[in-house]
Amino acid sequence: MEGDAVHRCAARLDALTGTTVVRSDFRTPSLATADLTGRKLEGTRAHGKHLLTRFSDGATLHSHLRMSGSWSVVRRRRADGRPALPRGTRAALTLDTGVALVGVDVPVLELLRTRDEHRVVGHLGPDVLAGAPTATQEHFDLDGADGALARLRRDPARPVVETLLDQRGVSGLGNLWAVEVCFLRGLWPWTPVGDVELEPLLALARRMIRHSLEHGTGMTTTGVRRRGENHWVTGRSNRPCRRCGTLVRFRPAAGSGAPYTREVWWCPSCQPEPGR
């Protein structure tokens, strides 16, 4: 799941801040005996692709949605007054407002002390949306954010598209954003990261994700919402590049063995391989 979708989910959950849990139901073995009844929601924040929902007693519910999970607010109720829970429910928190906060197919779900949140997100780099944008939004400082740029450049021979997906450098970028910003910056995705100007690349990703959140455009990168036209190269294998007409190329992730390799689309004309 892309970072903007996680931030959008966090905002939906954060809107419930101040409500109190009147019934909790966890359907995952590790939390089978957990009970959050009587606890007040203190807020929800996203860090990269992680969600941290805090409660008044100093506890945090940590979740990671990966590709299939979701959190939603359920208002429909059964005849006995309990919320109507969808198939795949892993957690349901009924609130004093009458609605229920429901997690469906959430693969990572755990309770920890708020002061121990570093245990689950401390290894991550700063969120790509962290902090206020600069006046021009052309650059933002990552040197002071736990040496993020140094971490991104630790292996200068590593392909830039893999580096962007490694959440230990900067968190919150998913495959779609990594592929699309490489296209928009004219970068061959396997360009060694040591040869790339990272600041403007990350600033562009930041602007695009922020625009998606503020204007509700979803993961559209072209400004056109019609399916098949909403991305520059992603999902457009063997179709004409929207900029130059060259057929878009595709490389599958299978067989690479690298943990941060994903499917990649690129235009060989707009993103030429260095030296060719």
C-alpha cells in the first residue's frame, strides 16, 4: 500500500480522537484476550506505511496494512445492536458515538506501550511527508533527519528505484510513486543512486503525494483520472509513452532476489540507460 493511502487512513481514524471504546473485539490470536473498553482515543498518526493509534492509558495499537488490509468506520448495526462486521474482520472497536472502528484483513496488529513505539518504527527513515514544505517546495532538508540522505547513499551502486523503496532511508514511498517520479525526472530506474540528485527527486515525490492527499486525486500522477490514463508509465507496458510515443517497457520483479525489487515500467526514450 502506498504511503498516501496510509496517511489518508490515518486521517480517517484521527477524526475519532476523543471518543471512548465501549466494546473491543480482537479476532487474532496474539490479541485474543486484549480489552480496550473504557479507553479514550488520543489520536492516530502514520509513519511510512505504519499506523499508530494511541489510547488514554499510554497504549498504542500498531497496525500495518500491507497490500490487503483496511480500516473503516462502520455505522450499520445488527438487530442486537452490535455493529455489522464484514468478513475478514480482525479488530472491531465500538465507540461511544455508536460507530465501530473496524480493521479487515490487517496482517500486522499488536498492542504496545506508546513509549515503546520506536520498537516498530524506529528503524525507519523520516516519513516523506514529515514536516512543513519549504517556500518553493523544491527541496527539503533530510540531512538533519537522522542522516536520511547518508542512509540513502550508503550503497552508491544500488539502483535508485530500489533505494526509494527501502523504508529505512525515507519511508512512505511505494512502487507506483517510485516508478512515476523516476519517469518524471528522466531517470533510468536502475541508475546507481550515487549518480542521482536525490533532493529534487524526493521533493517531487513529496509534492505529488501531498497533492494526492489534499485534493483527493488518489494515486493519479498525470492529472487525468480515467483508468489507463492516470499514470505516466505504471501499468502501461507496450503502450505508447504519453510524452514521446515510444512503447513503454516492463521488467518483472520475479527472480531478482532483491528484497526491495518490484515490477518496473519505464520509457526507454524518456529514461535512457546511462551510456546509451
